Amino acid sequence: MSVILRRHRIAALVGAAILAIPLAMPVIAGNNAALAASTATAVPGIVAPGGSFAPIVSADKPAVVTITTTMKVDNANSDDSSPFGDDSPFDEQFRQFFGQQGIPIPRQMPQQRQAPRAEALGSGFVITADGYIVTNNHVIDHAIGIKVTLDDGTEVPAKLVGTDPKSDLAVIKIAAPKPLPTVAWGDSDRLNAGDQILAIGNPFGIGTTVTAGIVSARGRDLHSGPYDDFIQIDAPINHGNSGGPLVDLEGKVVGINTAIYSPNGGSVGVGFAIPSDQAQKVVAKLMKDGSIEHGFIGVQIQPITADVAGAIGLDKPEGALVASVNDDTPAARAGIETGDVISSLGGQPVKSPKDLSRMVADLTPGMKENLTVWRRGESKDLRITIGGNEADRQQASADKGDKSVPVAQRVPTIGVGLADLTPDVRQALNLPRRESGAVIETVAPDKPAADAGLQPGDVIVSVNQQPVKSAREAKAVFAEAGKAGHKSVLLLIQRGDNQTFVAVPFSVG
């Protein structure tokens, strides 16, 4: 058996929650209840050269291992609570796999003195004959003990070498009783949609299993971190497959099976794997240093749309738009400003926020890099020293401004009614005393502002990257943009604690 460690709600479809679920599974130590029998779904029509995948399986399967981790579990407060605790990310999934399957939820013995333990199952693969093994971080996260079961059934203890939560990768090491069979890294960049692949792992703890399928898509983003660039596959993978290898028709590892999309916790043929080209670099660093410190610059960024590009004079909707800059961060010290568009870093073009996140995460803290921004109609070169990625850093917002005069005004060109920020308005919106700008009083339902998602209570902090302190100033900048022939205006909107840029086209007619 195995356990789901965490999940992200992605969408709702026909009333069913579609989830991206990491694939480790739970086992409660000392409990003899078994999950209902599970079988992998065959994928019809997949035929390897020569008519069989057997040569690939014969070569690679001996290098695939099962990983069992032991974790401490807090004492339950009631008979029917799960051993993970009500607030634990394990709790809901525990109930799903035990309580909802008609299997009694294990209860603690009233006089049990020893703290209960939980075990989780995942998969991994051997990359060196002396016992280095690659798996997912979520397979071994919070483990107090790690055990590896080799393909021949041999059980050996393992020690943790290093983890990288941002990429969800980990390396463990066993004292190999003999030179171990290994699998080699492949080139995931060569994969295309439609290419055949095999997934190997231990789903539901039933034993090492091989499933076949194709690459369904490349570059999937599950919004879980800066390294989201998943390979989507249709080879059936389930809980317990986490950390197992995804191999190509040469038998080389092109991915690490990590998560599934599922309405019910089981495979529906939509799985995700970390590309090998990304994983291999991280694994090499973990084997060398035991940890990775990713770069950090301290900005909140958003994509450039065609409307945003038109509003600020960019030829193409490319780059990363800076929505806010943290105080006392590398970005602030380098002179990056809210409204800048970061177009290159270290001489490499930045075409999207995803590009920038990946570039920064790959840099080593302390490195000095050149950075180019687009600011008020022209490019500007800056020099930035990359910072570290402390876990408690947040990409925050900034306070603005000052006083204004209470005068309501109409701005018919985009469809909003504006007013100044009076003390009463600040109090009603729970805004800082120093906050300045123009507050949106009304939004016409049939105008561009409504289409852009603006709402009453939003505060316009700047227009076309020019700070505004009042409704009158905002209206003046709107007029200037119209006279200059701009088709839209770029607004920096404060809503609650968040700031974001919104491009709003002018009304036609």
C-alpha cells in the first residue's frame, strides 16, 4: 500500500474534482488491513520495435527499487480520527483510501505507550553501482527511517543524501551488498508528443509493474514551483509510482514519474513526469553537496499580454512584468522598479515569467548578473547580485502615497467611475494611511474595464507606469494616452494586499 502526500486542486469537471496528486502511498504500521486489489490498465495498440518491450524491461527493471519510509504520527484525539491528525495533508487521503473503501479506520489501542508510526511507499531507481538512488522528495519527506527493497527482494537501510523540494527530487544511498544494476540518463529534450515510453514502479505496493504509453504533451505547468515543465504521459501510473523511472525505447531514463490528474485518486491516463534533463542537473548537485540553494531576487511578476505590450510600447508581448518589488531585496538594491519589464538576465532573453523564474532559480546566490528592463519606452541595463532562497521570503507588495481631494469623476473611455482616497475611503477599504491613488467607485458592465476584471474598491496606483495620487491625475494620464494614439492603458491595481498590472483597452466609439 502507499500514501498520497499532497495535492493541488486544478479544476472541476462534470462535478468531479480533478487533482494533481503526487504518487507516494501510506501504510499504517501494525495494521493488517489491505487495500482492495488494484490492477493496472493495459494500453492497447502500443507495439515496440520487434513486437515486444521485453528487452527494455529485462534491462531496466532490476535497477528499479521500492522505497519504504517510516514517519512519526501524533496520537489521535478520538477513536475515529486518522493517525495523521485532522490538520495533516495525509488525513483526507487516509480517509479516502480506508474509510471510504469500506475498510475500518485503524484505531489506537487505549493503553498503547509507544507513539504510532506510519509508513509510506514509493519507487526509485539506481544510477550508480555503489548504491545511489533517485526518487521524489515527497517520497522521503519527514522520514525518520528509509528502507530500500531491491528487485530481487533484498531489503537494506538507506541514508538520505540530499533533497530539493522545489524540483521535488531526492537522492538516497544504500551500502550495496554487491555491484548493483543501474539505468542511464536519457535526453528528455528529444522527446516529442507521440513518442512511446514505459513507466516502471510499484503502484499500490503490489510489486514492480511496467506500463506502456506515449508522451501526451510537453511543458505542462502544474503551478507547483519554478521548475514546472512536466512531461505529460498516458501510461497508467498510480500511488506508489512516485520516483520511478520513465524510460524511452532505448531503455534510458527520460523522466521521473511524479503526479497524476485524477477525479478519484486512481489513474485516468493523465500522468506527469519530471524531465530527465532537469533532474540530472539537480541530482548531480545533490550527490556533490547534499543540498541546493536556489537564486532569489525578490519580485512579483506577471505575463505580458498584447494589451499590456501596446500600452507600454513593446513590439512583442514578451518578458516578465514586475508587479511589485520587495523592500531590501536584490531586486530593490539593483534598482528594479514596479512596472519594469525584465527582458533579459545574464545575456539570455526572458520571454515569459516562467523563463525568469527558471533562470533565477538556477543561479547560485552571490552571483552577479546583467539584467535588462524595459522602462518608460526604453531599455535600461542593470546589475544584480543574486540572493538566496530562504523559505520565509515572500514576494510582497509595497505601500504608496499620500493625500487627495474628494472629487468623483467620470472616465468614460474605459468605463469606470473614480474618486480620490479620502480618510473615510481608506478606512472602509482597510488601506494604509499613506496609500494614495484613485479608487474605482463604479464599473460599467458593458465597458472594457469590466471585461478586464476591474471591481469597485480597486485602487489605481499608477497609469502607464506613472504614479497617480488622485482621480484627477489618473484621468489626465488617460487623456494623454488617448492623444498619443495608445489603444489601451496599463493600470497598476491594488486589491487588498496584492498588486497586479491590468491592461484595459479604450472604448471604441
